[in-house]
Amino acid sequence: MTFEVVHYVTQPTGWPEPVRGIASLLSPSHCSDSPSNDSEHLASALSSMFSEPLVSHEALAPESYTAKDFQILIQSTAVGLSALAELPYYGDERSTVPLWSQLLHALSNTLSPDVMILENASFIMPRAQNVASQPLNLIDGRATLIAAHAIFSAPRTHSDTSRTSSRNEEDEDESMHSADSNSSDGSVESLNLPLQAHMLSGRGRRLSAVLPVLLVADSHNIVPLICSTLYQRHVWGIRQPVVGLCCSSTGTIATTIFGWLDPDQSEEGHMATHLALAADIGLDSLMGVFDFTDTRSAINLAQFILGLRTHFEDIKGSISIEAVDSLTPLRWRSDLPDFETQPGGPLDERVASWTHQVHVETSSSEASSSSSPHTPPPLSDTALVSYETMSSPLLATIVEDEEVHGAKIRVPQEARATNVKGQGSQQSSSKRTSKRTSTTPRSLSEVRTSTPSRAPSPYPNSQFAALSDTGLNDSMTLSNWLFERHAFTVGRIPVQSEELAKKTGINTMVELYDEMTAFTWSDNIKTTLLNAQVDCFVSGIRANLCRMNSGPNCQSSANDVPSLEDVEFISSKLSALLHAVRCACQCDDTAKLQGANEADRRHEWDALLLNFFQPIPSQRDVLLERQLNLARNFAADDTSFASRAIKVTREYQDFCTEQERCIEETAGSWEQAAAAENQAIQFSHDIKRRLLMGNFAEVIADHSSKEPVTGKCDAILGIPCSGVATAMLQGISATEKDKFSKSFMLVQGPKPDKLDTSMQETPHQIETPVGHRPNTTSATLLHVPSSSRVPESRKPDRNQLRNPFLHHPDRNQVTQTQEAILSRDAPCDEPSQQNLLLPVLLAEYKKKDESAISTSMNQMKTYLVSAVTFLSKLGIVDKPVFGLIVNGTLGAVTMAWKKNNQIYIMERNTRYYDIRDPLQALQFVSILPRLARHGLDLCDLLEKQLAIIDVKELQSKPWSKLPQRQEDKRLAAAQQTRSEEVVAQDHGSDSAEPERI
């Protein structure tokens, strides 16, 4: 299907005729408020814009907004990206998307009152020119952001149940604006449109059609995204060109690419797709190349996007369902096979074959989870290919200095097994040696030395966390994982028993948690916020925030928090906070209409963390989507654990009983406390049963062999301690340094050769001739800048124990109605030094889905236990690590700590926040400066511990799962060798027996 013609433009007047009109929006004549070259003049202009507080004036009409109305956000984006570039990589480049996407989201909001903005949207890739070479398991692409117009199906009423698919103009208008209307019979009609009229991935009935207007994607997706949009527009009879922005996920450069179709130009019946972009390597706004870190360039980009309002209305006015029905079908989607042109027998046989292949392919991939629906591939070939090969070899691809890290991990068959017995020859040898096997329960050390010949593959952490938690029975459960690492969950409930309070530290930690999360509204806060400079676009949200000075969401605390210093810091970034609130509201509205994926609201949460976890310059760090080392199974190493297991569970039962006794039955969190007590009792019963069965050691060994080694954490807030890693590694040989770092560090530190490397992109030289030319047969590169009180008849529901959003300690109801919600030193740059990152807060994001809460909570437990264990190995104990569990726009703050060799995870009766509510968003970000200071305290403690840390002891007693997994593999290899020797000896004995006879 794809046949591309690439136009390389060298001067502002050189844009091809079909896009010259829209390209003129890049001209300064369309940027009347463009700032002067003088930076001082720009600064003075910025201050003069807000000589008086922006309080509650009416929001401007969309067509009245200019770049000045977003200048504070533009400036904070530039500052944030520049600061991000100065930080070390810690093993991988840092994502810049949360910062610049917030700006693009805000600007796109002005294109139309009914604009729909989709983040991380999955789209259908275009069909390759050569259908036979069509990539078969790469059907969907991924767009970073899409600003689109959406047509919704009309609600079905009793009076029009017999309506046919034909619609008149009035029907079309109604379908565009009736998505939230109530139908009398509760049903909604599907849009009677061919699949070729849709470009977003999906299954089932289509209730809406989305027509993109502005496209934003990385270099691997932007070209196929533009092509798919062009083909969709052709199906709709829309001839306007497509506007795309290529933005690297780790860079700061945005390159404009225009696309259009030429039906008159074709090759072998394939319609030509034209792409036009700048050929110059320099950053030039006139040529559509922008830099988010340069304020002037970013303002020009803002004015260009704001100028697309007329373009949006033109496309909206061109939409006609009748045109879709009247035009010749265009088979452009890669997920729809062309049965008429495919060879291989009669049509019905080819259809049956394709259906079988789809079923097989879909069934084989059920184990892998996905955040959004994907179209099953139509063919059976499973060769892995890159996005660049989605279209024909002639398709020009955009190349950047960008690596793809990580890979999907499938749960192997061994991980699904229920025992750790070997297979194959191991079984036959075990039969021969069964007479030598004792039925007496074995110790853990004996079990470890009889490891199966092949070590089972571990679960991926995300799939392990999704397993049903049935307590401490013999199966793989999260409760077993915690128990075998001396960890239990608790509630945010102080106890009256002084003995328990001293032993567990619960009362101290509840007090510390309250100090960290408390918020008291005051007139001083209101005054400071009203005097803060904010963008005009979000001034209405600020006015709404300042009116919300009472009600259930306003916490009251004996502590005067946040401090005036923190309030002033937050007010200096108030625009970023309000933009995040607005984006979160719009993402929520879009999710209700279009469905949500796991990335929804991720950028808003990331932006809040990046902007507000930095009260002290250069002494903080936020890492996104990084692998964490998980804690090893300590029970598998402890031969005395079985003898102490009953005592441990009974002590935990006593603790839960005490917490349940210390809370009134009328309190909203009492049911959770009662459920926790019931669960603790069951834990004791489970351990008793296991000991009676005599398989305690075998069960733990089985668990240890299948547990995840690492977990991918969505966000990590930490404090980098300069040069600590280098100081710790001084006494280790060069050959052991990397090995030790990989197994000891919670998060991998920056590679020495990347410590002073900036992540700012540099435009790449265009390797192709200037001008325009169709692609030739050779592949070319298109370079772009780049129990006691619970009746037995009513047992408590333990599922509530894994839901931190069930009860809020400061509110009388479970959830709040949201109808009224609007919408010290810098890191060392010497290549020979490394920073050690101390974890302060770990985050796990999930889309708004109640069924996903327990999974994210389980993942968070593994992160917190691992982080607390890591700190304890550095001599830091009795100090908490915090967690953020996100479910859509809700975020719950949890914590964990270690006391007397026991880890406690506070997961019940904790505070949570809805960032659609500006007050709750303010309460959440007020925690982040306090967390940063807590991190500095951890750093001070580490400095005191450095002199007594024994690195050799850390090497001999590693805390992480990775060395334990390697030990299991070595034991499995040794067992395999012994098994082969036994088999060989048995064969020798069998062959010698006839000679004796």
C-alpha cells in the first residue's frame, strides 16, 4: 500500500504546494507575540504579563489564546528539561516525555472545544506495499499523543430502534455531541462504518470514530502514523494534509512533518504518500524544527500549534459519513488480509486458513498482558521485525541516537509447574534410586543440595503480582513471598501495648507518616497561591482551588504543614500543577468515552514528581521505568526458619488483634483491621498444616526457584549520594566490581562513560540529497533532528486488604464525588566516580480499573521490601521508604520499614489523592518536598555508616535475588552432572550383568 515520496525542504519558501498553506503557520507573521531576541526583554515582558494576580477572570475563548497564555508552562518546561539533561543516566537515558507532553497537551486543548486528546494511543499500521512481505506480528503502532475530532454513535431510543444505517445531516450532528446522552432503553447504536474508516486499535462494536488532526510520535512510529492517518482521511473523503511532530522520548527536539496523498501518482496501483520536512541540520522554527529547552523556539512551536485551530475546523467540517459509503474502498490496514489477491486455493479455504491462524496466534499470546486491545495478526509468520520494516523497504525511516532496551518475558512452562521435580533422564534416575530416598522431612540445606537438574524459570514480577493470593498455603503467593522475607502488612493504626509499639515501631511510624502527609489549609496558603504567577489558561482552576478552603478534602492537623517555605516553592510551579490537574480531568473524560490504557494519566503523575521533588537544586533524582533488584528468599537460606515459623505467625496474629482492638467498630477502617486479624489467624493455621505435612523445606525451595529476580518500577524518587559507590568499590578487584554492582545496587548506577553526557539531542546530518525525490529501490534513511468480634457467618473479605483506596482516614466516605472538579552538592562529573541512589519513594501506575488495584499493591510490596532490605544492608534501619500506588487519577501513599529484623508494610488506612481535584493535587505535591528532606536524612545516615560497612561481607552475604538465582543455577548444573553420572553407572551395571551370568 505504501509508496513514499520524500521532500527535503531547505528554505521557508520551499515547501511543496499541497502543504504551503499550512506550512505558512511557521512564519513569524503568524507569531505576532513572538519575543525579542533580547533575553532580558523577554524576562521583563514575562513579569509585566502578570503585574496583578490572575484570580477568577473568565476563561478566554479558544481562538483568543496566544503563546503568551502558556509562557509560564513553556518556561518551566524548558527549565525542567535542561535540569534533567544535567543528571546522570543511571544505566539508561531519561524519558523527557512527561515534561514536553504536558505542554503539547495543554496547547492541543485549545484547538477546539470538543477536541479529544489521546496519550500513548495504539494505532493500526498501514499495509506494506508488498503484501507477501507484510510483517505479521507488528500490527499496532504507538502514538505519544493524538489531538483528534471524534464522532460518537447516537443513543438508541424506543422510537428509532428500526433506524437503518443511513443517516442524514441532522443525524450526523447529533452523533457528534451525544456521547453522554441517556437513552431510554440504555443502549447505544454502533457506528455503521467499515474498518477502513478507523485507525485506532480496538475490538467489538465501534461506538465512535476518531479522526486525528495533530500527531505526535517518536521516530519509529511517526511515518506509519502519518500514513495511516492519510489513508483514513482518504476513506472519509478528507483531502487536507496531515501535521505530525517527531519527538524523541529521551530528547528535546520536535520536528514538523507534513504529509499528503497524491491519487494521481501511483506505482503498481499503490497510492503515493508524500512527506515533507526540513533538510537543514540547524534548529530553525521557520523550518519546523523546535527545541523545548529554548524558550523562544518553544514559543514559536506553541504559536504554530495554536494556529492549527482553523485546520481543525476545516477537517471537522469535511467529515461526512455519506462520503465513506460512496467512495471506493481503500484496503490500507495491515490487520485486514486481502483474500482476493492472496494465492493458495479457493477463497473460502483461504478465509478458513486465516481464521485458524488468527485463533492460534491469539491463543499463544494469551500469557502476555497488554494495556490496550490489539488486533490479532492475520498471518502465521512470527518473525520479529522493527517498526521501520512495517511498510515497504522504500519507506524512508527516521533515525535517532536512541536504543531500545528491555524485552518481553514470557512465563515458561517450568514456572507454571506445581513442583520442582526434574524431567526426562532425571525422572528415570530417580526411579532407580528411590529405594535410597527417605520420607523423613529434610532440612533446607538438604533441599538446596538436591536441586532439580533444571532450575525452573522465574515468574516476571508483573505476572507474579497478578496471581491469586491464597495465604500461606503451598502455592506461589505474595503472602508466601513476604513471609519468607520476614515481612508482614499492617494498618496505619497506633497500638496501646507499649511492648508491641516498641517491638514493631508502629506508633513512631504512624506519627512519621502523619507528619509527612498532613496538610492544614490556611489563609497564608491561599494568599500565596493567589499571588503566584499562573498561565491564563489555568487561572480558573486556581480560582476554584482557592475557594476550596473547607470540606471533607481539607485535612486538619496539629502540625503546621506544609511549611511556608514549601508553599512558596509550590507556588513558583503552580502553573505546572494546574496544567496537570486539567490534563488529568481531560484524560478521565477521554477514558470514559474511548477506554483507558495503562499509560493514561502516567504523564501527569510523572510531571508532578519531576516538578515538585526538587526543593534543593541538583540534590534529587526521579527515574522512570527502571529495573529494581528484588530481595532474595531469606527463608531458603535459614535452616532454623521452620522451627520459628509458628512463633512468627502467632506474633503477627497478636499484633493484628491489637490493632483491631485499638480501633472503634464505627470507624471506616475497622472492617479492614478485622479482615487482617482473620487473615493472620489463617496464616498460623497454614503454617501448622505445612509443618504437619513435613514438606516445609520443599515448599520454600519450590517458591525460591520460581520467584521473580527483578521488577520494573514505574518511578523511583531517590537521593544520589556522590561518590559513595566508588568509595565502596575501592576494596574490590576490577573484575568483581561490575558483578558486585549488578547484584548489590537496588537501582543500577550510571555508567562511568555516561556521567557527564548530556541527554540533549543534536540534529543529525541529512544523508540524502536536498530537494525532493521518490524513494529508489535501495533503502534510505530519513534523518530528523532529533477473629474475636467477627461472627463466623460473616467472615471479612480479605480482598479489601489489598485496596489502599477503600478507606481514607480523613474522610467519612469511601470516595468523594468529583462532579464539581474541573475538569547539597551536584553529582560528581568525574568519570571515575559513581553515585549510589537511596530510595525515598517508589511508584507503580495502573489504569483506572478496580481489578488492577491488588496487582499494583502486590508489585509495590515487592519494591518496598526490596528497598528496605537494601537500606538495611547499608546500616540504615528504622527509617521508612514510601510508595505511591496509582489507579487512574487516584494515588495512595504507603510506607515500609524494618525493625528488629522484621519488615512492616503500611497498606491500610493510608491517605490517597485524586489529582483531578486541585486541592488534593496540592496536598499530594506538598508531600514531595518533605520526602526530599527525608532522603537527605538517609544520605547523612549513610555517610556515618560508610566507615563501618564491610564490602566483603556484603559480597559474601548478598541481599538480592540475582545471586540466589545464580546459586540455584549452579546447583542445578551440578545436580545435572551427578544425574548423568548415575545414569551412566546404571547403564554400565546393566551391560555387565549378562557377563556375570
